[in-house]
Amino acid sequence: HSYYASATTGAFRVTIWGQSIVHDSGLPETTPTGQIRGVPAIIFSSEGRWMVSWNELRVGYLLTVTCRKDHVVLCQDDQLARQMAEKLVYVGGGQ
């Protein structure tokens, strides 16, 4: 199963993808660069957006934050992306 949600404000857009983890990809482990929601995470910037990737409750998540050009100061570091990820609330779903 996979899930997607996106929301836009006047200053930035936040998007999140979630995908059930059903098997090992076989790819080498990537070294975490931080921690989100109490688990190891990869946090990086690319093309003007911040991305946070982590696994939680057998789901892989990718959250991106893209700032509008006139609000680029919000994306100078990873704080907004981290805050968005930390504020997510688990609401249940299929087992």
C-alpha cells in the first residue's frame, strides 16, 4: 500500500509519501544523518527543498518541504522539515 498527501501555504508546500514495507530491497543500508520521531532518519536538501526519509511502524516515509522563492529563508536549514515530520500523528489503518 502507498499513501500520498500534499498541502500548500503561501510560504511553502509540504508533501508526504508513505509505503508499506513488505520486503528487503537488497540495497545497502544508508547511514542515517539524524533522528525523526525517535527513529534513525536521512535528512538532506536537493534543488531548493528539504527531504526527510524514515521508517516507522513498517512504513517507509518521505516528507518534502519546498519553499516559495519569496520565502526561501524558511528553507535555509532543515528545521521546518524536521518540525513537520515531528508533528505528524499516527491515525491507524490496516494491519
